[in-house]
Amino acid sequence: MPEQTDSSETFGQRVRRARIRNGQTRAVVGGLVGRSTEWVKAIETGRLKCPRLPLLLHLADVLGVTDLAELTGDDRVTAAAHAKTAHEALPGVRAALTSYRLSGHDEEPESADELARRVSHAWHLWHAPGEHRTRIAVVLPDLLADAQHSARALDGVDRRRALVALAETYHLAQLFLSFQPAPELVMLTGDRSMAAAQDADSPRAMAAAAWYMNHVFRDAGERHEARVDLAMKAADLLRPEASRDELARWGLLHLAAALSYAKVGRRGDADRFWDRADEAARRLGPDYSHPYLIFGRGMVDAYAITMQNDLVRPGAAVEAAHAVEIEGTPSATRRAFHQIESARAYALQGETVAVVHLLKRAFETSPETVRYNLFAHSTLRETPDRGLVRDDVRYLRAKLRVSA
């Protein structure tokens, strides 16, 4: 949850506190928002005042702040709300997560096999091209209720399998809620998925939950040590030599650690853990991709773009973007995300034409991935609609309902 702020603090003092909490240097924060180290210092010391909304949203995202009041001291309102990114199905998903269907003893629970089939279908809906959030919102409430009921009503092995399905359903709910004005629900789904995985006594389920909890911790502003500790404890439960599935999850958790270290500018540690994820991808082979976590060669290479972006190494980030084969990733949502991250790499170099081109490609691949992305919103607000990018900027602003 967002921290309570001292009303006597200035905007610059709040920015400094958030930056120090994250373990970020001024150089890292400045690079990530496209400003100099001196600009960050001027903000923190009060020589520069609070920036306009588009840059403020970008700064909040870099600092891991979802409630702008933590920086501005104004009435509580989330950054996502400022970006007008609430999905029309959010109230229904909220109701499904915060209400309970009390089933009678005579109501037959869904079998573990049928639950597994439905969850697999839901993952397909999430990763397929098109309006993936809208599709998943249709099936999520009933799937959640049925998985909860089966986890209560079944016994033995079937109950543990139902709990694994329930944990994955919470993962899907968390993904739907990402970049939505409901940070408390993101924390709720992350915690419930880990609880279900632990009740199932499944190291594989706990590993997946740890991957998604890493995103929760990042959004909640938890320090990188907590994120890495969780990932490594979950990785220690796995036997990567036992199966490709466990090797993929082991690699995914090392990738989580690499991303956490990159976020705070610790390049050596980020590289070390990325190398372990890379080793797992090499052992799995060039054609492997986990059925729903999507870990494999393409994902590891693509996340190198994000890692270099966060380390403020634009040349290395663009080089990683050139090298990766995103089109082979069997997930439209992942392809669009990595295209956005490639755009972010070019933005660090000030290459506006490439940025807008990649954002348009990402929108064509997965519209809702771009529609609910803060970088895309802030970039389209700040980019002048003239010259070579005029038509594409206007097109994307209209599609995302973004005003200049």
C-alpha cells in the first residue's frame, strides 16, 4: 500500500524519499525519465517544481509509485486513474474478487481435470491476439468461483490440483488488474495465489506465484532485496534437472532477480542472474516456450531490452532489440510488451520515429497491452503530432483516447 506522507514535505523531498526507498541513484531515475542527473537533483532540492502531468506520470512509474498523492500530497488518486485506463469490466472483476459465493453441500464441485482444461483455455485467451483483457474478464468471475468451490469440496490429490488451478486463476486476475486503478486488488490476488500454491504443496505453483509476486512487490515499492529473496527461495524448491517445466520455472525466477537488480541500477548482479536464466533457456532449446509462463529463448532475449532500459544503457537496449526474434514468441501480449520496451529503448536515444513506429506495431499486435501502458500514454501526450510521425501519433491518440 502507498506510504503515508508528511503534509509538510515538499514535492522534491517526496521524490527523494521514493527514490531512496527504491535504492535508485539520481542518474538511474534521470535516465529512465529522459532527463539528466542534474534535473533530478533540481527537482529534489526544489529548484524545479512539480512537472506537468505527462512527465509526472512517467516519474511516478519509474519510482514505483501508483498513488500520485505520495509525490504531490494532493487527494489520493492513482496514476492509472490519471491515465484514464480503467477497463469497463473492472467493476465485475472487483466484485468477483471481493464477494463470496457460499455453495451448498449438495452442489457438485468441478472436477480437477475440467478445471485444468478451463484454466488452460483462459491462458489461451490471455495470450491470443486482440482484446485479451476483455476476453479474460468474461470468463474470470465464474472460473474463480468454481475453482474456489472445488478447492474447498475436493479431497486429496484432486484438491491439490484444484488449488493449483485456483492459483493460476489468481495469476490471470492479477494480469487483468495490472495498470488498472486498483492497486489493492493486485496485492490481494498476488497474496491469494501464493496462499493457494502453498496449500497445494506444489513447488511448481509456488514458483509461478513467486514470479507474479515479484511484480506485486515492485508495484508496491518493496525493496529489491525482498523480491530477490522470494524468487530464490522458490527456486530452491525446484529440481531443474527433473523436467523441462521445472527448469523453465527455475530460469524464470532467476530472470525475476535480474530484473529486480536492473531496476535499482545494479548491473553486475543483473547480468549474473540474467546469465543463469540464459543458461536455462539454452538447455531448453531454441524452440521451447512454457505453455503459459512463456519462458524460453525468446522471452529471455526480449527481457534483456527491459533490463538494459532500466540500467539506462540505451545503446545496449537498442542492440538487444535488434537481436531478439519477438515474432516467434507464442503470446501476442508478450510480443506487444516487448515492442513497447523496444520503443522505450529508442526513446532513451531520442529516436521519435522509431518510438512511434514500434508503439503502432504493438497496438496492432495487442491493442489492450498498449491501451493500458503508462509509457505509451505519456509518450503520446508528449510527442508533437508533426512531421513523419504526425498521422501515426494522431491515430494512436484517437485509439487510446489520449489528449496532447
